[in-house]
Amino acid sequence: MNTLQLIEQMGKSGVLGAGCLYRATQLLAEIMQNDETTVFLSVAGPMVPGGLRRVIRDLIAEGYVDVIITSGANLTHDLLEAVGGHHYRFHNEDDEKLFQMGIGRIGDIYTKSEDFELLENELSSIFTAIAKEADKLTIREFITSIGTYIDDSDSIIRTASHMGVPIFSPGIIDSMLGLQLWMFTQDNKLILDAAGDMQELSDVVYSSKKVAAVILGGGLPKHYALASNLLTGGVDAAIQITLDRSEAGSLSGAPLEEAKSWAKAKCGSKLVTVIGDATIIFPIMVAAAKDIMVKGD
């Protein structure tokens, strides 16, 4: 049994997780093969250190993603690997001892302070080069510029920069990348125009015949993706994979149908929510969706 055959068997179940995964995969394939649909990929949470770096990079390189909205943390971890750093697995989870060893922990994923020191040095050089070209940039322009200085072909930022896919990161300052930028600006002039991104993003929305959002996790990236489409009455289709619950009323756990009440999703739009870990579910969905496209279903 291959991945698609497994997903098709899941499609025989009801509204539980397996059935939702099947419907989300079918919708993903429909979105990916529709040239008239602009695809927004929203990425929150530790998706890059969690293993999705190459999956996201490949989707960009193969032309399946038109816009990326993500956290500064995912950008930071992409750059960490791009400059030669890594994400590690250890068996010692005594956090105080990890601190003494210069190791930070994200669940069972670990980073070394020496790798971040390497990243800091590289970023300082990159920021210096960017500042010589312009002293004021939108956040999107800033990220694109960083991509031109990265040599790692597996990098999300580099690939997006070379493919002309804009990356928006409204919360970029709330990350190690943002901290390094702030430190750089203590002695250098480099200003980010956060509001400037909205002009470009609104132009993308208005020029699109249809918009579909693929949402991994929730948070600020999810809201930015949906709210930017409020200008034209909402997205035409959306898939979200989340572990958050709806009872607290947070956006991260909110069902996509709720977005219709805010005109962030159109009435009649195709919406599927899958409850689960995106680092497990999304690669399976992508593999099966590509098989569907090959079959021509």
C-alpha cells in the first residue's frame, strides 16, 4: 500500500481525523494543480526544526506556493541550518544541565549555542551588506535580500528569494533574527517598514482570481494570511492543521468556518481542518496530493 492508497482508505471513514485527512489531501491536490489559484502557505510553530524545512523548500521550488507567511523563529532556524548549524537529538532532558552545556530545547529537539554564535556572525555580515544597498526596507524586502546571500540550496529563504516567492513575517522582531537586527541597529542604520508590507500583500490579493490558504499551526501567521484576504471578501479555500482547541476562543484553535463571519473566508468556500501534528500530517498530505496529480484524479 502506498501513501495515496492509505489516504483513500482513510476516506472511507466519517468526520473523525482520518476522514478529515482524506478531504484535506483531496483539497490540497485541487489547490496545487489549479494555476488560477494563488496559494498562501502559513507556517507557525517549530515547523522548520520539527522537520518540515525540506518539504516547504521543495513546494516553493516546484512552484506550488505563491506567498509564505511565517514566524521569525522558523526563519531563524532555516538560517541556522543554512550557515552550517544543526538541530540535534539528545537523551538528557535536565533543562538546568542543558543550560550549563549551552544547549536549548524545543520539545525533544536541541540546538547548541555555538551554532547560534555562528549564525550571529553570518547575520552581522549579511546585515552590513544589506545596509549598504538600502537603509529602509519592508520586512518582505529584508527577507528577500537575506536570501540572496545564502548559499544553502535547501534553504527556504534562499529558494523563495530565487523563485520570486515573497515571505512575510509580521512578527519577525519576536525571534533571534529580530534580536540580532535590533543589536545591529544600535550602531548602524537599517529600518524595517512593517506597514509597507500591506501594500504589496494587498496587491497580491487584489490581483488573484482565487486564493487558497494552507495553514500549518495558528498564531499570527494564520491571522495575517486570512485577514489580508478580508479586502476581497475572504479566501476561496483553506486547509488548516492544528493541535489547538477551540474552547478558549483563540484564533489558533478556531474552526475555519468561523472566518466566514469576519469575511476572511468566502461563503461557499472549501474549508477543511485536520486536528493533529503538522510535522506528521503535512508530509503525508503532500506525498498523497502529488500522487493524485500524477494520476490526474
